[in-house]
Amino acid sequence: MKNDTLRVADATLYYELRGSGPLLVLVGAPMGTRFLAPLADLLAADHTVLTTDPRGIGASILDDPESDSSAAQRGDDLARLIEHVDAGPAAVFGTSGGAVSALALTQRHPGLVHTVIAHEPPINDVLEDREERHAAVEDIIATYESGDVPGAWKKFLVNAGAPPPPQQDGAPPDPQQVADERHWFRHEMRGTTQFRPDVAALRSSGARIVIGLGEESAGQLLDRTSHAMAALLGELPAPFPGGHIAFVLDPAGFAPRLREVLRSQ
């Protein structure tokens, strides 16, 4: 594995490269390289795999730590990275906020992407009750800003309709985890969920776009956003094993399905 940084206008982006073959970008938000590494290791057997920490997360450092992170900025960052490694056009697997980043990349830099798999994009703006969903996000952020971190997480999970995470062992949180959490709540969540896809630009990009959906995500908010986004593109979501973070919990079970979708036309 090679790890390095790339300087852009207002940040220094950390990235990792593995393997050889066609370029495959794996991207999350707020999840970065450490969460994607096990999946990247598996896929590096037949791909050059690029992973990165999104701006403001992990080792990707912002010049102004209090600046917001928009999907458009993160899409531009991905474009700079793809150009930098000089191995495109790329296939891109984006998950959660990274799925939104991948869609922004595609509509802003279409020549750099030939296939996009947007796994469970949290785009509230494609829903009929978007104003209610936006208000829920603002309430979550306000709860975090008040200092009630557990309350913010509880509201987040209720809003998402997602199960609670596994019980922690009581160890103090990692400082980097706390910093990443702070950036996500204060500077990334709003810009991700309020992203407005340009459907005309996506359709005319020339890229193959697949909306992925976890088989265990039925009834959750991201089930709704994924179906709505796929419908705008005239498609049905492609099923993936597990739930929202199955690529972390079971990368060996997730990788074969990702390869299958990448190969299909």
C-alpha cells in the first residue's frame, strides 16, 4: 500500500493506493480510509484501489477547521485525486455521504468517471417530506451543539430508523474519533443531506449510475432516499448484502456483490 497527501486550494487530502489494474475509488463520508481498508485490501487483487479521508476527517486537514464540507467540495476533491493518480476514468463506490460525494463528482466532472455505485445516499431533498427531514437534521445538529452528544446520536438513529450500534466496552473515545464526530455534526451533515442532485447532468454524464441499497435497510430512511434517487434516474436500487455498514462488518461477504455489480451492464 502507498499512502500520501495531495494539496488542494483549502486543504491537504490524505489518500491510500493499493493493488493494480483498473482504478476503483472507494469513498465514504464521514467514514474514511480506516473503515474502507479491509474492503480495499480484498478488491486490490484486481483493481488499483484509491481510498481517502474526506476533507476535515482523519488525516485530511482543512486550512480552516471550522469551514463546512459540501458534497460539491468533496466531489471536486475526488476529481483532483483521480487526476493526481493518473489512472482514470474510474469506477467509484460511494457509501452514505460518500455516495453523495460520488454523485457530485459525476455531475461536476463526468469525464473522470465511467461507473458510479451510490450505496444508500442520504439525500433528503429527493423526498416528498424533505422539509420535515431537513428540520430533523437541524434539530440533531442543535442538540449536538448544546453539548448533549448522546442525545444527538439518539435523535440521529431515530430519524434514520436505524438500529442502535453495538454496545461499547466503556473505554474512553479516541480523540480522532471525537474530532471526526464534531466535524460531521457541525460541518458535514447539513451539506450532505441537503445536496440537490442534477438529474439531467447525471443522465448526460455518460457514466453508468447504480443506486445500491442494503437488504437489511428496509423501512429505514435510507431505504426511502435510495428508492427515490433511483426512481429519478429511471432505475430500481441494486440490492447489496447486509445493512448500511455491511462493507465494514463483513467485507468478505460484501466484496463479491460489489464485483458483480461492477461487472454487470
